[in-house]
Amino acid sequence: MLKVKIIEHTPNPEALVSNAARLCYSDLGIDDLFNKYTDKQNQKMIDKLMNLKHESPIEHVSFTFGVEGISRTLSHQLVRHRIASYSQQSQRYVKLNQFEYVIPPSIDSNKYLKALYIQQMAVTQSAYNVLVRDLIASGKSEKEAIEDARYVFPNSCETKLVFTMNARTLMNFFKLRSCNRAQWEIRELSDEMLRQVKKIAPNLFKYVGANCMFGKCSEGKMTCGIPRRVEEYE
Amino acid sequence: MLKVKIIEHTPNPEALVSNAARLCYSDLGIDDLFNKYTDKQNQKMIDKLMNLKHESPIEHVSFTFGVEGISRTLSHQLVRHRIASYSQQSQRYVKLNQFEYVIPPSIDSNKYLKALYIQQMAVTQSAYNVLVRDLIASGKSEKEAIEDARYVFPNSCETKLVFTMNARTLMNFFKLRSCNRAQWEIRELSDEMLRQVKKIAPNLFKYVGANCMFGKCSEGKMTCGIPRRVEEYE
Amino acid sequence: MLKVKIIEHTPNPEALVSNAARLCYSDLGIDDLFNKYTDKQNQKMIDKLMNLKHESPIEHVSFTFGVEGISRTLSHQLVRHRIASYSQQSQRYVKLNQFEYVIPPSIDSNKYLKALYIQQMAVTQSAYNVLVRDLIASGKSEKEAIEDARYVFPNSCETKLVFTMNARTLMNFFKLRSCNRAQWEIRELSDEMLRQVKKIAPNLFKYVGANCMFGKCSEGKMTCGIPRRVEEYE
Amino acid sequence: MLKVKIIEHTPNPEALVSNAARLCYSDLGIDDLFNKYTDKQNQKMIDKLMNLKHESPIEHVSFTFGVEGISRTLSHQLVRHRIASYSQQSQRYVKLNQFEYVIPPSIDSNKYLKALYIQQMAVTQSAYNVLVRDLIASGKSEKEAIEDARYVFPNSCETKLVFTMNARTLMNFFKLRSCNRAQWEIRELSDEMLRQVKKIAPNLFKYVGANCMFGKCSEGKMTCGIPRRVEEYE
């Protein structure tokens, strides 16, 4: 089961972004700037920044997520977002006596395929167990044994991550990954992350998500034809 | 006058780093991880990470600084640190009716040079004023006028920035910029930043600073010969 | 005088981008991929990538530019592009006995302002010379003297850089900096860079430049109203 | 079978690095700089840079590698190096009718474990085949079928990449991944990459590799105790 949690985030994100942006165009000192504006004024400032695509001030805000119940299929896609920081549970160091796994909905909803899939997972765990045992018996250290035995583990294998992205990386992430053409698993993660950051910084993330949410699909001929809706994130 | 202020930072930085690091080597879930360890244990964990140079988990923590009273000499050096986010007061948008400036101590302490320097600053302000006025009179917009007139402004001209660096960028920054071979102005900034982050995350920044603080200069034949001392940051 | 030169670039840029992109969707081996396709086919592939905004494969190609005759105003804007590598002539190490400088066209075209500007530059060189001489006389090393004396140098002061950007960074650079709302100096640099890379990789840079070149201004109410034209880059 | 090939690289890498470094400290123009120095002088310059840890000029040089015959275990580790560009064969788009796979030497050298491993791979291919067939039969598109069926594929599954790293990223990569404490598979890749870049730029990569090659292990108590030797890369 996908589990997403914001562990920490930059406090007062919308005031920070607004005032950092104002600094560029103002002769006020920093103390004055940071004490002058109301939430309402900050909201307007953020609207203006988003309209002008003046995105650099939003980088000052970052969010650290804890995520569990995702597959290594997903984590391999996730870590391709390079302007971010990742800590991931290691299969080299952690012995998985009963690995958890993700079942794609298309398989989960089909009795025969689900049975086949679960059996395949069981066979894999058995192979891993034998490999670990025999590699240790043959003189390898436990670490050497598990780091080689894990070659049989599937993409479906559950993993856990703590990762940090700033709000600009997040905007790009949501645009790409909340698109219906992203795979369902990373889309579910992206959608849930977006729901959670919207609670913390509603103005900052008001215009964020797949392009289709704002009336313009970017997938050309590959379009899915079914725009995402703002209400999905409320 | 240099003025440095931490505007925001990731809350609970040392717990975050410790638990993100533990996740890599543990089969615990994220909630369990983040509720299990004491401050003392986190301190030990951070010591271990720093000893092993396992630096990636410290990236989860970031600090946003507001800085005033620095020259554009310094800001040009500062923004060369690329894994960071900057918002800087713009000379294209902000008209400087009386620009502030930084005086290097070597000049400030010499009566004749100081007089020469101050006079040079005054002459520059006058030239700027005439250029702005006449460019506007010749049909330019105010923005066009000030963005061209500013070509006369000196490196000494005061600037303000809000910038965000994660703790790993900061470690590299302090190593390079708290070194006596860095220029005095960015070294003063670096020293003050280090003092302030040490108050917030003393364990995380315990082993941080110029290499000489820890017994090994990295400047080879160019060494200044005068190691920085931990006490300078207390 | 602005001088721009491509010193080195990744050889065969369009074949590289095309085949790297194909690898994602193909079961061919790398040797087969890289020997199979004609220039015509690569051109089509690049058109397709640009239409789909599949930009990551263009990162494999990078260009190293040598640039002279630009002001430090420009270089301060340039180095804010963080996904790039810069080597810049240092005012800390290089003593400027007669600094070169850039004159903004708005000033150059006005007899009185030009005279004022040139005089201001001369006054500045004199101040620098005295500062260097007297700081050395007061016991500073030459390096210490010039790194402090340079605080009087203006933004207009000429600088030289060698910098490397990959094609994806360049696309973003051209979009922002060939826009009429960028300052004239960095726009001239951007325009000249674009002209030169178009000669080397015409297909890769066919759809690149300010958004207005392709019918859509991104500046909203701030629009200049005068779209850039493809012919300007031929 | 691991296959590594340098597809393209920045031409004249050592001259480029040397002259970019010289620019910082020289008042010469770019044309003069790039025509003045001999290979011998460039070699000395690079030695000097490496001694002073003045690493930024080496970023101007980049190498594009084509790699085949590696597992997705390895590619998941590889893409964690973020200052680099990756194009990877997609399991979402490429149907693998008979997936290739990597066998860890510890398993390959053990008759029973090898048999178990090969059988496990065969079972996995069968499960994938059935999943793809039945998902299509149930109304999914081929793409939807293969992107879900691939959840059973193992870490051992062969993948292909084209990736580009600059020389500074490579130095860090070799330091970490040619260490005996890296896993054997990424170490073999790293070693082979290092051998190949040393042929192209022998001076640039002379002081590069695991720290132990130069007399100082960085793994503390975790040391393997068996230093890598320069001769391994000749």
C-alpha cells in the first residue's frame, strides 16, 4: 500500500517565496521586507510570479517526503529527477526475509493473473532464500550473499525512500508524473504528493499539475484525451 | 555592514538526517524510524556519517539566508556555488539614488586611501545620476535608463540576497570560503553563516569548516600557515 | 567588442541525440543503433523529439564557448545559469593596468554621455592604480592589493570566459536571453551563440530561441510586442 | 557480457582544460591562449590543477558512453549520480521476448546455484509472457500490458544505456565505484570506463580512481585492506 508522508518542510513557504521575489525589485532591507506583507498580499504576489513564469524564488521552499509501499519500478523512475535528494532502503544491506511487493491493478483485478503473480513472487523469495543460504555456506559474508542473491528480486519489490525536492522540482515532477501518460504507480504517488503540498501551500501549488488541468495537453498526438481536474486534488 | 540572518531552515535537522541515513540500512517503516531514536542517538549517528563521508543524507536539510551589506564582488563569487538557489536585488529594476558600498579593511584603515575611495564612490554616483537623467530625457524608459547607467557602478556596490543552500552545499562552501586564502569578504560571510548554522545543528556542523580546522590544509604550497580554530565559531 | 567562439563541441551531435533517444524505445544493441540511420532519418527523429518536448537526449551534446569583450554586468547574469561550467578571468589574480570596458549603445550614441562615461572610466583606472600602488607600499602583497583595489572597478569592466553548456541548457538560455526583455548585452551574446550552434547542429536548434519566434510570447502583459524572427539567426 | 564504448567525447580534452584554467589567471585573449601552449606544457598545467584540487576546469570535458550487458541493479546505482545525462532502454516501451540477464560471479561459479538461478530466470520469462498475453486479451493495449507485466522482471534483467558525464563527475564516480567496497558489477563498469578514458586523456585521469590507489583509503574501519593498483588500469 502506497504511504506518503511529508516529514518536514520549509516553514512559512508562501511568505518566503513572496518576499524573496520582492527582494529582486525592491530597495527595502530584509527585515523590513519580511515584516511588511499580509498573507493576502503574498497570495497575490505568488499569483503574479506563476503568471510570469518567474519560477526561481519558489526554489527556496523544499519538502521532505517519506514514502513506503512503492515498487522499485517506481523508484527507478523517481530517482531520474536529478534536482532532488534521495535516501533509499538498500537491498545490499537489508536482508528481506519476506519481501513485500506491489501488484499492478490490472493484475490484481484478474483472478488468474493475480494467482500467477503471487506464485511468481513466492518462487522468487524461495530462490533468494536458497541463494543467500548457500552463498554464506560457500564462504561469502552475509552482505556479499544478499547483495548477489537480490539479483532475482523483481521490479515489484517494495522499497522505502526519504526524499527532498524543492517546489520548482515538484512543479516539474507534477507536470510530468500526474499526466495520464505516466505509469499508474508514479502517477498515484505524484497525485498524493500534490494533494499534501496543496494543504501546506495552497497558493504556491494552485497552478500546478499536469498541463491538461489548465487546458493545454502537452502530449500532442499521444494525448490521452481525458484532462485531469483540479477537484481530484482537493 | 555585513548582516546575515537565517530566515527559515528545515525543522529538526539532525533527526531528519539521522533517520534518512538509517532508512538505507534498516527494515523499519518510516513512522517507526522517526519515533524511535533519542537526540543522543542521532548525535552518534551523525558522527558516524561524517566519519564515513556518507554525505548524501545531509542534503535533506536546507537553510535560507538573508544577507545585506555585501558587495557585488562577493555576490559574484557566491553565485558560482551552483547547487543553491538565489534571489538578488536587481540593478536593472531598482534605481539607486544613493548606493551603499563596501570598503575593504585595507583601504578603510588608511586615511588617504579611504578618502580617495569615498570620493571615487561619490563621483560614480554623480555619473550614474546624470546618465539616468539624460537617458530618460533622450526618450528611454526609466528601466532602460537605470539598466544602462548601472554600468558605471563599482564592484563595491552593496547588494542584498536571499539564498538557500542544503547542508551538503554548505559543507563545501565553508571548506572553500572559510579558508584564509578566500577573499576576506566572502570569508567573513562564510564564518558568520557557519556560526549561525552551528547554533541550530551543532552536531551536523561540528566537523565543518576550512580543512585546517581539522589538521590538514588543502592548499599545498599556497598554504597561509595559520590554521583556523574551532573557537572562532563559538 | 563582443567576440564569441565555439572552442570545442561534442562531435556528430545530431546522430548522438537521435540514437540516444532511439535506444529508449528499441531492442537494438548500441553498435547496431549507431550504424543504422541516415542523416535524413536523424533529422526526422529530432523533429519528433522537439515536438514531444522529449528533451533529455539533447543533454548528451555540449558546446564550449570562448567569450571576450563582455562586461561583468553580463557575466553576473550568465553565471546564474547553473547547469553549466564556467572558467572566468579573475580580478583577484590579474592586474588590469588598463582595463577594457563595454559602453552601452544608448550611451555610445550620445556624444555628451559618451564623454562623461569615458571620463568616469579613466577616473576609475586612476583610483585603482593609486590604490594598488599604495596598498603595496603599505605592506600588502600584490595579490592582496589588486583584490581590494578592484572594488572600484565598474560593472562595465571587460571580462573573458570559457564556458560549457549542454544543448538543453542552451535551449533554456536562448529562450530567456534572446527575448527582447533580456538586457541588450546578454541578448547579443545569446543571439550570436545561437547563430553559431545553428551552423553546427541546424536541426537540433531549429525550434530554439525566444518563444515569440514560434508565435507565442511568454511575457504576458510585459510583452515587447516585437517578435524575434528566424531570419535574424541565419 | 558487459560492453562499454565511448561513443563521443569533447575533442582535445587536455588542451581545453589547461587553457580554460589558464584563462582565470592570465590577461591573454582566448585565441592567443589556445595557440600558445605545447602538449608538454598542458600536461604540467593539469598536474598542477590536480595537486591544488582546482577541479572546476575539468568540467569542460565530457564523455558519452554506450553500455550494454549490465543489470538494472547496476543501472539503479548508476543513475544516482545526478550530474550526468542518461538515456536508458525502457521496459515500458520495449517488449522483451527473451530477456537477457546478468549472473553474479558468486552464483555463476557454483553449479547448483547457477542452475537454480537460470531456472528462476526462465520461470520469470514465462510469467511475463502469460501476463502480457492475458492483459492484452483482457483489453489492455500492448504498452499497458508490458509496462505492468514487467513488474515480475528481476534486478538481473539486462539493460542498455547511453550516458554522458563530465570529467569532474567521472573523477567522483571512479573514486566511489572503483573502490572494492562498491558492488562488483558497478566496479567492473567503473574500471572499464576508467581504462578507456585514460587512453584518451592520460594526464587528466592520471590521479583518478579509488583513493587507495594513491595511498589513502577513505573507508575507515570498513576498509577492505587491498589497495587498487594503477597497473590494473593499463
